[in-house]
Amino acid sequence: MKNLVLLFIPLLFTINSLSAAKPNVVLVMADDQGWGQMGYMNHPVLKTPHLDEMSENGLRFDRFYAGGPVCSPTRATVLTGRTHDRTGVFDHGYALRSQEKTLGQAMKRAGYATGHFGKWHLNGLRGPGAPIFRDDSHHPGAFGFDEWLSVTNFFDRNPIMSRKGKIKEYSGDSSEIIVNEALKFIKTNARANKPFFTVIWYGTPHDPWIAAKVDKKSFTKLSPKAQEHYGELVAMDRSIGMLRKGLREMGVAQNTLVWFMSDNGGLPRLDPPTTGGLRSFKGSMYEGGLRVPAIIEWPKGISKVRVTKHPAGAVDIFPTIAEVAGLEKSDLLKPQDGMSLAKLFLKELGPRQKPLPFRSRGRVVVVDNDYKMISFPDNGKTRYELYNLANDMGEQDNLVKKEPRISNRLRKRLKAIDDSVTASVNGQDYREKKVAPQPPRIFWWERESYRPYFSEWIKRPEYGPRLKRHIESQK
């Protein structure tokens, strides 16, 4: 779309006017990038000029939450608008239930070209990312993506990937590879004047870390693993620049909503630390495991560039896109755990009206504006913690006994969340009132269809050690 001049008339500029011309949508997700690992967070060594520029031209969230504390769960939440246990994705490597209604399916029905590029991790296969076969019942195409260049899990430099079941090996940085391929998909559809929905899920900065020498040059004083880790983030940021430049050159940037986030909190045992002073790391229900960087850039739709502290999360992505793209209410499976953020694009909204729920590994969390309560299973009992995040971002002062009124209110909310999610787990949200058969959660090398590739893939650094152990265990 050529440069547009928009006349902003306050009484007429409504959400309805935003959705008058369907926006293109690009969802971008890092893999294990912590809340503090952004240049705009004044990180001591990492510079992210392209993400910083994106934040300076859009809406930056300082209180954005992943769908869960690890990877597959957040991916399930993004595609469904539901906290991940509801969808059967209880932890990393579980398959997304085929009975769920996904954003990819909804966008396809609405006339969008749909494409997935990068990490999938919703088909029940664990282990380092391997190509997804065409006969896999839970490949991206089964959930609404017409085009897909994907792998089962995390992936690194020179990856082997699958384009709709056809295996192809690539050379170079994985982030730049998938952005380049996504841009080809976008260009094809932009030329055809067809709206596009593009999902780009990086393998960076998940281990194993392998960065180009040029990308490590600023980190020579760090440990070897930190040099590789931060070098990967340099390349990922550069790929964000490629994406934004490509959209501008095609003339579609004005009406393309680009939403960047990470899938969970940062990693432990890295120096400098990854979570910007938050408590704990990936896997935890404390802020360091759940709060992630997030930016939305949409020149046509975001009227005021700013930083917001409004609490929001991955559960809000589907309902937000549903509103701005004019999707049908029936496209979203109920209950929905998020809410549309479209009004936030125009102005600050005040307190969030719908608390953010989480359930993972028996732990339940509710984030209700300034307050956050966590319940932990503890030897047959339940232990509660309550924090005021406005005053105690580091979650050090447990207020359960100090603020009994708020504590009691949020305990009831946690119980309601837990009961509702349990009903979903048992299939009560589906028309059949039961859960259909799902793929088992296994390592990909346990699936017979991968066996013919062992002799070649065992030479690769990401597969070799694990394949050797597996082969030895079978003797």
C-alpha cells in the first residue's frame, strides 16, 4: 500500500475504522529472550537498534506476559487465546489438540494468506528441531497455515527445515533465513493484493548457541557461552531490521501490524543476567519466568507512539487480531482468557478489566493489575504468595498475611481459574465433551519415520550426541 495520509478526527477515528481495510499481520516470537535483553532496557552489553527503532515507532509493553513459563505452552496460547493447559499443551513438547480453534484457521477463513516460518513445537515431538514430515497429523498446515517452512523445535545456524514436508538444508543464521523466506511469502501476496498473516518463530536465543564471528565481536569479555548467546541476539535483531525494511520497500508497512514478543522468561546462569532484575527465570511462575519483551508496530493503527505499563499478554493476541481483522466471534473457542487490546492502540485504558490467568505444572497464577497471586502445590497442601508488583517488582515481600482482603479475593479467583481450566482439560469446551486422541509426547527419534535419516543427521552438532545415546540405548 502506498504512503497514506490519515486525517485523525477524534470523533470518527474508532476501532471500526481501523478494521475497515484489513491489516496484514506478522507475529514474531523469540525463543528464550529475557525481559531485560533489549537495548532499550539499558542492557550493559547488548545493543538491539532495530528492536529499539521498532519500539520508538509503535507501542512498547513493559508488562507483557508469555502464555506460560516455557515454550510450547506460549505457542498454544498465541494460536488459541487460551491459557495453555486448556489446550492440552501442558508443558514443552505436547501436541496442540486438534479440537482447538486457531488463529491460523480463522485468518484463512477470513481471506488471508497464511504462513508459518521457524519453530513449531506443537506436534508432540521433543528434541532439537527436525524437519516436520508431510504425514505428521499436527504440522502447521493442520492448524490453518497454507505455507510453512518449519521445524519441530529449536534450531540454529545452517538448519535443516521442512517446506510442507519437503526437506531442505539452509546456510547461515537461522533468524535471517526464516525472515528472508517469510519476506518471499509476503512479497508474493502483496503483489497479488492479498492480505497476509505471517508467523515467524525464531530458534534464537535457545541453546545450543552458535553465533557468527562478526556478531560476537562486542562480547569478548564475556564467557564463551555468553558470547555465542548474545551474538545470536545480535543476528536476530538484524533480521528484525530486514523484516521492517522489506515491508517498507513493498509498500505495505503502513497497514501491517507487526507484533514482537518472546515465548518465556530469560535463561539462568548467563552473565549479564537476562531478566532485567525480575525474580527467577524460564520455567518459573515468578516475573522472570513470565514477563517478556513485547512491541507492536502498526503505523496506520497506533495513533500514539509510547511505552505502556498496561498489563497484557499472549492470551490477548487472538482477541485483538480478531477485532482489528474483523473475524467472527465463533472463530474463538470459549472460554477465552484474554481480551482485545485494540482500544489501547488509541489511548491508555486505566486498570485492566480482565485479570491474566496462568496454570502450569500444578501452579496457578492470577495477575490483577498491581497484584499478583501464585499458588504452589506443597506436600498435599497449597501455599500462597501475594505481591504488589507496583511496589515490589522483584517479588520479595509476600503480602498474603499483610493484606487479607486482597488475599482472600484472589484466592477465590485462583480457585475459579483452576476449576475452569480443569473442565477444559477434561474436554468440556469441545462439542464432543471429550478429548480426541492426540499424538504422544515423545522424542522425534522415537518415531520410525525419522530412522532413515539417522546415518546422515548423526554427523550434525545439534543431533549427533542425542542420536548416539539413543542408538546405544537400543542395543
